[in-house]
Amino acid sequence: MLSKINILIIGSGGREHALAWKIKQSPLLGELYCAPGNAGTAKLGNNIDICNDDIIALADFGERHNIGLTVVGPEVPLCLGVVDEFNKRGLKIFGPNKESARLEGSKSFMKEILSKSGVPTAKYEKHTNVDDALTALNRFDEQVVIKADGLAAGKGVLICATKMQAKNAIKTAMIDRKFGNAGDTVLIEEMLEGEEASVLAFCDGEDFLLMPSSQDHKRIGDGDTGPNTGGMGAYSPAPVVTSDLEKDISKNIFSPVLKTMSELGAPYKGILYAGLMITQVGPKVLEFNCRFGDPECQPIMLRLSSDIVPVLVACANGEINNHKPKWDNDTAVCVVMASGGYPGNYDKGKTIRGIDEANAVEGVVVFHAGTKLDGNDVVTSGGRVLGVTAKGIDVRTAIDNAYEAVEKITWDGAVYRGDIGHRAISR
Ligand code: AMP
Ligand code: GLY
């Protein structure tokens, strides 16, 4: 039996508000802290003014405030080694260490692990020299994907319909250095076709528990048009991931990858997020993330009906085997409301109205992302501002509930997609 613990959440997005909302319901919670948090987390606990990349200050805070568990939202602190720093000081933390987080931090490392594990993925070449990369295009079909090897805040993946676009993409990364060091090495990848889905697992170093599937909507515009974003909406479950497919993903993707990581001396603890393309010949891995997806976390938290804290502690302790989180059969849908102009330039500081009215709609929880308090007002402070998340007995009902709530929220310049969940509906 666990006793009450103080919990620190690192991050400030919709994902972190959803985690805070779920953790707040745990009878095991003592004090809740969020660094740096947003206007939503401020209502649930104490926001702490520490940036998520200041890992020394975060660990100092953990020591001073008797933090019994730290939960890391974003990839940057994980790739910087926040878990190693906390472990060094004997502080319990949920997430992979720096070496394991390379599964997200380096796309070429990820590809090597996939190859060692015999897991299907797109064919690729890795290059550090521009001329070699340009010549290599001759060995690919007309459509390719050019990827900066390192972390680029989700912007380092360029989908190219023609060889000319691919050449420009290579130059953008390697000569213009638009992604900084992250683009010094590029991957050229075969373009895969199919429907995308995300499958996440709680991992304890050896064993893992899959969560229900979900699907993100990466493009800014309806009908999947316009530039990629951090994610404009998500739903769970994703009907494209049938139960047979889920077994396949568990046996042929998660099992071998965790085994390889363990054999390399980097046992994987925390969330492993597989971004998959469900192709005609089965699922192939597009990417791994070393953390919860944002916005996928929001519908997943709404569907988790058991306490999240014991499973997070079990992962950190390497003993997930005795745990079986319970999931609601309902569908959950999250519609992201963003600042006009996102993912390009946008204004901040716009007063948001209607959040309470939206929260009153059946099955709805409004998660904050880029928001902050200005006196008594909640104002916009980022690109993705709110994740309006709703449950329903089926996907249609969940979508209707979410949009009923979205329509109650206003600020100057708010934008959102009108078609979140369209693929689930058309199935
Ligand atoms: P990544 O960060 O690697 O997942 O890439 C971001 C997005 O780019 C993915 O969610 C896909 O929509 C797309 N993408 C990445 N790699 C490929 C690929 N090999 N084929 C088709 N689409 C891809
Ligand atoms: N929604 C995609 C991600 O979190 O990377």
C-alpha cells in the first residue's frame, strides 16, 4: 500500500494539464506542483516558475519539496537527462533516461534499434554530407520524406512530393541549417502510404502495458491540408487498430524493441509512443516518442478509469507486472483550439471567454495548453491554446459533445479544425 506523495509534473501543455487533472483524482496525492504549468494546472495545484529544460533547478526543487514522484511531459528535459539527474539524487521520476530517450532524440538511433529488433519501418539512408544526400535521392522514388536527425520541435520532417522539393528540403536542413545542429545529419526515407495511428505503452524497463490506440491530426487545416502542427486534435480508440493489429503491434514492435534496449544496457522506462503507419502489409514504425503525445494524452486520460499514480510508480520501480489499468469503453475526442496564424506567427494575450460553459457540457473537460492568468482573466499565451476533450458512447456522440463545447468558447482569432475524428466516422 502506497502512502501519500507529493508529485511534480514537468511541462506546460495540454498533455500536462490532462496528467494533472488525472493525478489530482488520486487518493495517493499529497501536494501537486507543475513546472511551469499553465492557467489550467494553476487551478489544480501550484505552478512553479522553473523552465522545463532547467534540470538542475527542477531536481533542487524536488529535493526541497520532498517530491515523491516526478512525471515528465515533454521530450526536451528527457533528452537533456532530467531522469539521470533525479536518479543520481535518489528522487523517483517517471520517464526514460538520457540514453533511452535517444529513441526520440535521434532518428538514426531509432532506425538502428528498429533494424536490430527486426521491426518494419520505411527504407532510409542517413547522410552527413550534402552532396552525398543529393546523390542518394536517385536511389529513391519521386516522393520521399526528408528528416532532420535531431529534435526539431516536430518541424524537422519534410514531406516531399517531388525530387525538386526533396533537394530543397536537404538544403534547408544542411546548408541553411534551419533546424540548427538537429539537421547536420539527415535521413531520406521512403514515403509510406496508409492510415496513421499512435499506440503508447507504460514501460518499466522489461515489461510493458499497451494503452488504447489513438489518432492525431497533424495538419492545420480540415481534410488534412496545410502545414504540420504539434497536433490539432486526437481521439481514442482509433478503429484502424483492430484487436488483432494490437496484438501484432505488441508482439512484433514493443516486445522486440524493449528487449533490444535492455540488451544494449538502456532498459526503457516511462512512456514509449509508437507513431505507426498502418500500411497494406501491416504496421510500420514512423517514429518513437519518449513521452505521452500531445494531444493524444488528453483523450487517453479521459478514458483511464483507474488511478494513474500506482502505475506511474510501478514503472519507475520496474514492477509493472502486477498492474492492470482500467479503461472506459467510451470514445474520447479532443479538439484543439489554436491562435490564428499558428503554426506560423500569432498574437498572444487575448482574453478567453466561455470555458466554464464549455466544461458544463456533458462529458467535457477543457484542458488548457497555451494559457495564463491575467488577473481574473484567462488569456492566450501560445499557439495551441485549449484542448476541448469529450467522451461519448460512440465516436459520433463524443465529436458532437466536443464541438458543442468548442462553440461556447471565444477569443479574438481562435481557430480549430471542424473535422476531428473524420476517419473514425468514415470507418
Ligand atoms: P515523424 O515526426 O517522424 O513521425 O513525422 C511526422 C509526420 O510526418 C508523421 O506523423 C507522418 O504524417 C509524416 N511522415 C513521417 N515519415 C513518413 C514516411 N516515411 N512516410 C509517410 N509519412 C511520413
Ligand atoms: N501529437 C504528436 C506528438 O505528441 O508528438
